[in-house]
Amino acid sequence: MKRVAIISAILEQTDACQQSFNTVISSFKGLVKGRMGIPLQEEDMAVISIVVIGELDEINSLTGKLGKIPHVNVKTSISKKEV
């Protein structure tokens, strides 16, 4: 069964990691329902929230791949309710 999740990410040193981050997100575009990014240019950071709907394995795979990117910190909150 599918669940709703929000993935929160902080990208530090955006020049070093933003392209890899976007490549991973685009490879899971079927899961992504919405995305909001806030650039913090003076700090060389970005804060990104992504809403996804998918199987637990898919959500965990996406989160795992994002978390392996250097300079990216990721946290995920997954609904208990199945959709």
C-alpha cells in the first residue's frame, strides 16, 4: 500500500550537490507530488521540501539515495495511514 511522505532536505554547498540532488529527484518523478525550495544564497545553502506518494520501499530508496549525496542532510516523515 502507498503512503504519503514529506522529505525535508538541507543542501550545504549547493554548487557541489544541487545537480546530483536534482538528478535523483527526477529519477523518482512518478512519486513526487510537490516540491518547494528556498535558496539561502548568502549561506550557500538551500532548504527543500518534497511531498511524495509511494510504496515504503520506493520512499526509502529515494531518501537513501538523497542521503548518500555529499553535503545533503535528509529527514523523512511518513504517514501511518495507507492511501
